[in-house]
Amino acid sequence: MKKLVIPVLALSAACQSPARQTPDEVSVSAKETTVAAASSKGFAREPSTVWEYLHAKYDANGDDAVALEEYDRGEGAFARLDGDRDGRITASDFRTGGGMMEDMLAFMAQMLVMQLFDDGVDSDLLHIAELEEAVGMLDVNFDGAVDVEELSGRIAALGDSDDGMLRTMLSRRDPYETLASVIDEDGDGALGRMELLDYFIRNDDGDMLWESEGRSSDAEEGERPPITSGVAEGEWAPDFELAPPTGGDRIRLSSFRGSKPVALIFGSYT
Amino acid sequence: MWRTYRDEVEFFVVYIREAHPLDGYSPLGGDGHPIVEDPQDLSERNRVAKTCSTRLALEPMPMLVDDVDDVVGDAYAAHPDRIYLVGRDGRVSYRGGEGPFLFDPGELETAIRLELSTF
């Protein structure tokens, strides 16, 4: 889910083929089992979908499903991939089409839901009770749904937000449309109470978490140290020594002190 | 921008933790988005970083790879992506907003020009 103003990651959006898994790489990173032997024959063509990739890499017994025994990255990851929770990773666990656009919409919808329904008491969390209360207050005609008119006041208020990201988003796409595209399952143009609850449940396990600083939906809370808000301007840049991906000499940041400024562009492929 | 300023400013792409690995909490993959499982050791991450560098035509801008303990990425709160400019004096002279929405190379250029003009 990347806004396409970014050089590094925008190029990734334009990039048609995913990371190549050469036969050597597959056999090195997979276990030394028949999986490695089968997939080391190489791909006839590069996998272009997630299912193709997983199927080629892990389906050792060729039953068009990846079982937990065939997967070597842990039960947590397995469960996340097993979308329909049938205990196996199969093609039906993956949506077709949509892709990045769909994910971008999902991200925007989540942000909007937080902004529109949060009661501001504990601003990092949206509890299901807050959502219900908000719906109760907004649904002035008691039809069990929030429609565009009922939401219009709050949407208008969003425009006054000092959150730059939010304002950018609002200027690019109609917020109600974004919400409806993700939440309105029966297509009646309104956000039904049940649809909102379903949406909430699909997107979290009790509370929707939204950190205003260090916003990150892939942070594994509890598993890694808290993410700071980085290094403020004027503070010393934390020194480090890292190597290029192809090996070679490590480079120390402080080696440039006194001679040249250093621009650091942090990012990843996905 | 790199070509313009490369003699006066050191540029590094610092490759950090995957933002959307397939086996992570917000996976993306397919439909033009790269399919990457979360690298579990430095050599795996180096491989992905190299692929990224090639595929996104980042070469010849130098790239450095953060180790899988993500120490550098965490210290700079760099996830999922972010730009910093470290001044000649070793202090941060520009800290970009957090990506993806606030990642703004234009701001970096402004910061570079400011840094180079003040001595």
C-alpha cells in the first residue's frame, strides 16, 4: 500500500515481475527435503501470484495445497496465509485482482474509520463499543445504517484536521466512497450497522489499533522493542556500520563526519 | 537528484525490514507487487536487497543492508520508509516524514541545498 509519489517504491509498483527465485536460491532457503528437489527444477516462468509462489515453493506432495508440515516459516505465518482457516494454504485463500489498489483502499478506509468513529478519549484505539455508540448517534433516521448524509458532518470536519496524511488522502478520493467500497457489502450505498461491525471484526481482534506516531500495521507489538519516533533534527545521527548486499567493505556513517553530508534513504522492496 | 549532488553528498539506500512480507501481518504480493517472504538472516536479506536494487534500477546508488535485528532501522524509526539527511557535523539536518504518504524526495533536495549552502 504505497502512495505513488515515491521513487523507490513507486518503481516497485510499476515492476511487473516479483523477486526472482532462482533454482539455487530456492534450494538454499527451503529445507533439504523433496520440496527443495522438486522446486529446484526451476520455474517454467516466474510466479506472478502469491499462490503460484507458495505452491511452487512448498507443495511437496503436489496436492495443490500447502500443509503445515510442508511449510517451514512457523505456525503464525502459516495461519496468516491460511485465509479461509481450513488448515491448509490453497489457491482459494488468495483474492484475485485488486491487489495494491485494494490494499490502498483498505488502508484509507481504516484510517477514515478511526478518524470518524473514535470518540477521542483514548485516541490510539477504536473500541467496538465506541463504534456502536457512534453509529447510534449518527443514525438519525433509525434505519440501522449510516448513509452519506448522516456522515457528512463528520466528514466535513475531517477537512480541518492537522494531519497532513489525512488531508492528502481526502483531496485525492472521496472519503465516503472509500468507506463504502470496503464496508458496504450489500451495495445499498449505506454503511449498515452489521456491515460496520463485520468490518471491525475482520480488521482486528477486539480493538482497532491506530498509533499516530510510528503508524505501522505490521509492527509485532510485544515481539520487538518499542519503535521510537526516530531521530529529531539537530540530534546526533546514530552511528552504524553496514555492508552492501553484495558483500564488501562495511561503511561507517561517522566516517563522513566533517567532510560530507549523508543522505539516507530507508526502504525495502515490498 | 543523486546524479546532481553525488559529489558533494554521500547517498545511501539503506535496506531495512520488509514492509509487506508474504508471511507478515500485512502481506502484499502479486499484481505487480513483489512477492517476498520475510528474510530470516542477513544473507537472505542481502539477496532480496540485491534483487530490489536491480529490479528498481537503484544501481549504481550505493546500498547498505541493515542486519536482521533491524537495529539501524529501529534507531531511525525508518519503517516502512523514510529519508534522513545527516549534516557534515554528524547531526541530523533533515528528518523526513514517515512513508509512504510523507516520504518526499523534494524535501530532501531542499534540505541538501540548505546544508550545502551553509558552511
